[in-house]
Amino acid sequence: MAALVLRPGCQLDGPALYRHVEQLLPPYAWPRFLRLQEHLAMTETFKQQKVRLAQEGFDPAHVSDPLFLLDETTKAYVPLGPTLWERVLDGRLRI
């Protein structure tokens, strides 16, 4: 998972971000999940609070931030809602 902060007034362009990631990173390094945040949580020494984010996970029922999933069939990052989450959990959608 990757946590992103968008510039004010900008929106996530799922297909464009997919193309960008595809060009710059090897497939094993592509973030499968994205989490959009208002700001990155930092420690007192200006390090990202990655452990807290990892503990919170990526269940849309428990995370209030917008979540996105890498969908290789549509070649885009798509919003991760309850229906898509259920497909991931029961194995109908492989990641």
C-alpha cells in the first residue's frame, strides 16, 4: 500500500497513475492499494507513521480515508468499496 496526499483541488486519475507506475516500477513494486490522506502523519522526528497505517489495514469499513485498488484488467486504480472488498476477501478478485 502507498499513502498519497494530493495537491489541493486535484483528483486521482486512476488510469494515468497506473500508466505512470507501469513505466517507472517493476511489477513486483506496484502498490496494490492506495490510501488518500489529507496530510501524512509524522513522528516527532519527521518520519512517517507507517506502522500505524499498516495496523489499520485496508478494510473500507474501518478506514475513513479513500482507498483504491490496482485493477490490472482495466489498467487503472479503482475505488475500493464494500463490494470490491468482498470480492478480494472471497478470492473472486486476485491481487
